[in-house]
Amino acid sequence: MSERRNSIFHRTSVRQYKEQPVEKEKVELMLRAAMAAPSSMNQQPWEYYVVTRRETIGRLSESTPYTGCAKGAPLVFAACYRRECLRPMYAHIDMSASVENLLLEADELGLGAVWMGIAPIEERMRTVREIIGLPDELEAFALIACGYPEKEQEQQDRYDAARVHYIEGL
């Protein structure tokens, strides 16, 4: 039996990609993983835009000081959430779980991805809204550049026992 890679301990932020498109089947698997995330009161506030148009990716790569790495990606997901959800104060938490699921599935599929925060900075949210043409009922949450990694990289071991506190006993 072959040993399966554990994406939680393998996933890294990938910012350089091969010039190879991501198959639609893999895009759908990542979106399915994203939408399998837990959410407050099962509100599922997420909506995703899948961007492969080079001109739009170029504009998104210039939307913040931190999105430049998206320029070379064959695919960028724009993770958005509905303004009118059951518990709007939890939308960012729900979206974070959804984006993390997408990142883990990307790694599982042999892809690399990087999460680029947009929300809660209004100017960045507005810029992404304009570039993509989001309807009024949606807010931009994050951009995720995705593709086949240019090179393999190891994940850092971030475990710090000093940050773990046990409260034991009855």
C-alpha cells in the first residue's frame, strides 16, 4: 500500500508556477473541497470566481502590494461571500475555513497555491470588486493564485510547545 501524503504537513505557499493550465476536473475538486468547509449555522456564505483570463489575472496581480505573485499563475480564485448571510459577523471565519480547504485540496492534487488576503481592507475589496465585476450582493474576501509549482519546497515545522497550555484533571 502506498503511503499517502498528509497535505496539512506538506502544504506551503507557492508563488511560482509552471506554464501549464490546471485541468477543469482539478478546479472542480478544489471548489468541492472549499464548499465542504464548516460554517456558522450552515450559512455557507461562499461564492467563487475562477479566473483564467490573462488580462484579468494581470490586473488582480496589481490590486494590492502583496498580489504580484498572481501574475504568473495560470489560475486565480476570487473567494467572495454574500453580504446577506444568516450571521454576517462570522462570514470571515467561514470563508477562512473554506479557503484553507481549497489550499489543502490543491496540495493533495499536486498543485501549489497561495492565499492573498483582501478583506477586511475596504480599498482592496473595492478594487477586486471592480476588476471582477462583482454584483452588489457579494464582497471580495481573498484571492488564491494556483498552478503547478515551479519547484518543490518543504514546509516549515511551526510547532512550538511553549504555545501549548494544558488544563488537566477533573
